[in-house]
Amino acid sequence: MNTKNSRSTPPAGVPKEPAPPKKQKKVKKPSKKVPYGRNTVSGLIKALIYLALVVLVSIIAAVFTIAIVNDFLAFNQPEDSPSVIITITEDDDLVSISRMLQDEGIIRFPTVWRVFARIRMRDGEGNMRPFQMGDVTVSAAMNFNSLVSRVMRSPNAREEVRITIPEGWRIDDIIDHFVNTHGMGTREEFVRVINYHEFTHWFMAYIPEWQGDDDPRFYRLEGFLFPDTHDFFVDSTEVHIVNRMLNTFSARFHRGNMQYIANINQRWGLNLNLYDIINLAALIQSEARHARDFPVIGSVFLNRLRSPAASYLRFLQSDATTAYIIRHVEGSMRQVTGADLEYWRNQNHPFCTYSNRDLPPSPINNPGLQAIQAALNAADENGRMRGESGFAPVYYFVTDSRWFAWFARTYQQHQANIARISAGEYREPDDEYHGYD
């Protein structure tokens, strides 16, 4: 056997093995290299943009967080922030209450307040405590915790009573109502609190200091115990009751109304302050019964107040001031008679406006908002009325059996009005003002 040819020559009928493929050479592609300097600048720009975004987001988050903390803790809010009264009913929930607080400017973030309130109002078993129904006094100076405590009914809630003080009630009426009708407090302590207790409301600066036995007034705070419906605990102290009504005055009479007083002084040539305006409002409250008459009666008193100092017109001649004397001295609410007017005029009592010029020493009642607005927005000097001889200031009025006022420019017209009323005439609600025929 020839071994030499055995590898190269396969046996007959056997196919030849294919030749191994030739190895191909790898061709290297040219690389695209970015210049070193350009890559560095691009990375730096990206880093700066990222850093700027981080700083911006951090600043926004910090400002937002600070705002929430300020709202939560009532930072940057003055201690004498005006009080506001919100009324909570059975239909209210946290959403509606938070909206009321936001609308009144008490809080800025109602959602945050609601989250806190849901946590704070849970009792030991995880149930929500009920709300305090009725009028609730709040202010922007109160933090979130205080606000929740104010709107939440205490687990050890005391018995409450709802008391309505009508417009035009005198302090004597208010004290009698609390002491005699509801058995709350004593007359002696109410008088002490009203005349001597140091309250801190902003308008106290306009109320003259109490002079003790030498003071011609009956009460220091007459005129400022705002008439409204209040919910009190039956064991409330006299200080709490009086303070509550002063809070209501502060909530109803905003500081912005001081501009109206400045306008009145400029327009009428007077020098009235807040105490004088409430004094005037109390007279309007006592004399007027119908909305149309309120501002015109105000113009009558203002016309008299701006008359020459020696003029008899400076005597306001309001029977209501004599009724105020009788109520305090006699404890009676009877009708004032001609004999009463003559008696107290002869006595020259400080509150008798027939013997003393200008406003009485204090308001003679606690006027409502309508009377205060009439004092701040009194009709023009003509009382918005026109007679045959043209415009002229109104100085007189008298009311008929339906309590509608008849106005007059002169004393003769005033006497004619009195005669017509005595004869049985009266005004209809839509009648023009009488006294100019």
C-alpha cells in the first residue's frame, strides 16, 4: 500500500473535501473623535443648567414652605388684627369652613388647614369631633391650632344660650336682659366692667376715659355693645360677655370707615371723631323707623351741628335724649311727655338736648349697622328734597302715627307739619316728603 498517496487521493466514489475558506482581513473604520475642548464646554453647560434648575426649585420650595409656616403660625400678623365673625351651620364641613376663613382673609392655604384640622379634630377613638355651631369669632392673628380649637366643639362643652340684643337697646336694657332674663352675672359687676375694665380694642382710643362720679355719662361703653345675636356659655363672666359684643363692633365697623368720617368733616365743615359718629348714629336709631328716613334725619342733625355756635339750632331738641334720662333714672321705658321735657330742661340735665347744645355726653343707645351707615352717609344738606323756592337745608322733622318722618326747612313749616299730623294725616311709604307745599 502506497502511504504517500493515501492522503492526497481519496478512494473512488468518495467526494473531495472542500478547501478551507481564506481568512479575510478586517478593515478598520476611521474613528470620529470629538475635540476635547468642545466636549468639556457642553458638559459644563449641562451642569450649570441642572444646578440652576435645582436652585430655582429649592427657592420656590423654600418660599412656599415659609409662606405655609407663616400661615400656620400666624407670623407677620399684628396682634390687633380685626376680629371676624363666621357663622357655622349644620350644613357646613371642613371645606366650607376653610373657604369662609380664606374669604375673610384669616388663612391663605385652606387645603393645608383642612389637613391639619382633620388630624387635630380626631378624638381618642379616631372619630371627628363636631363643630361649634353658631357665630364664631376669629382673627388673622390666630394660628391654625387656635382656629381649629375655635371651630371645634369642646369634648367637655358647656351649656350655651343664644341671646339677641336688638338695635337701639341701651346698656340698662342689656344688663337687665342678661341678669334678670337669663340669670347671667350681676348688675354691679356689669357696671364695673363697662366703666373700668381695660379693653384693648383699637376703637377704645376714641372713647373718653371714665371720670368716675364726675363723669356726666351713665356708661363709658354706651354705643359700642353692638346689637346682634350671640351664643354665650351660661357661665360666661361679665368681662367675656362685654368683650364679645365689643369684638362684634370691631368686626362690623372696619377701620376703613374712618375715611368716611374724614369725608363728612370735609363736606360739612365739622370736626367729628368716631365717638361723635356713634353718638349721632344712636340719635338716628332712636328717631328713625323707616330706611328712607335714616339718612335724612342724619342730615337734619348735621345741619344743626354746623350752625353758628350761638344759634338756637345747635340745640338738637331730640325727645329721645330725655327718654334716655328717664330710662336710667326711673328705670322706666314710658312715653315722654311735655311735662318730662319741661322738667329736665329746667334741671339742665347734661343729656337734655333742649337745654344743652350739640351732641349729648355719650350715645344714648347701641345703634345697629343701618343707623351707623346713615351717620357715615347722611343725605346732603338739603335732605335730597326740593321746595318751591329751591334748595334749602332741612332743620326740622316730626313723625306721624306710622313713624314716617315729615321734614321742614323752617320753624313755620315744622309747625304746619305738626298741625297736619295732629289732624290725622300720615305719610304713605312712597309719598314725597311733606312740608314744602
